[in-house]
Amino acid sequence: QVQLVESGGGLVQAGGSLRLSCAASGRTFSTYTMGWFRQAPGKEREFVAAVSWSGGSKYYADSVKGRFTISRDNAKNTVYLQMNSLKPEDTAVYYCAAGRYFSRSSVGYDYWGQGTQVTVSS
């Protein structure tokens, strides 16, 4: 069982930066692939980024590649999403998720956080 708690969301102007954190409970955190997803009002939840259990492999959606960076610290049971050059279209609730294998689909993840709101003003 893994429990996930996101933090770091907020309101930022276009072009600004935010860093999201996701703290995990449980001794098996380091065995999970960790992902970030987002969901804007009226839209489906979409993949943003993921990192393998070791941190050695990282995956990004095309829409955030070059602007967002995912990382993890297994000693702290935490995964991060550094978001730079934010755009209004990045506005969404951001969720972290834990799964046994990498997937761009939300169904591939077993555990989810409650989400944190990111709002980018133009």
C-alpha cells in the first residue's frame, strides 16, 4: 500500500515556474514507477511525465517536453515535477501516481494522490 500527498501547486503568471512535490508513505516507494498526470476542467486526465524506480528512465508528454522535469529522491520517498515556462494551457489539477510499470495511461497506475491545483494566468 502506498499513500501519496501532493503539494506545491498555486497561482503563477505565464512564463513562471512551480515545483510540485509528491510525498509517499510505505517502504516500497523505491520499487514503483512514479507518474504525474493532470486534468483540466471538462477534459480527460492526461499523462504529463513519469520516472522509473531508479530514476534512470524518464518520460514526458510532448506538450511539456523541454519545460518540465521529473525527478525522484528515494531516500526521501518523494517525487518532484519542476515546471518552467508555464503556459495558461498548463492550468489543471496535477496528480501523482504510483505503478509497477511505466504507462502513459492512467489505468496503469495503482495508487493516486488527491491532486494539487496549478493555475497559470495570462
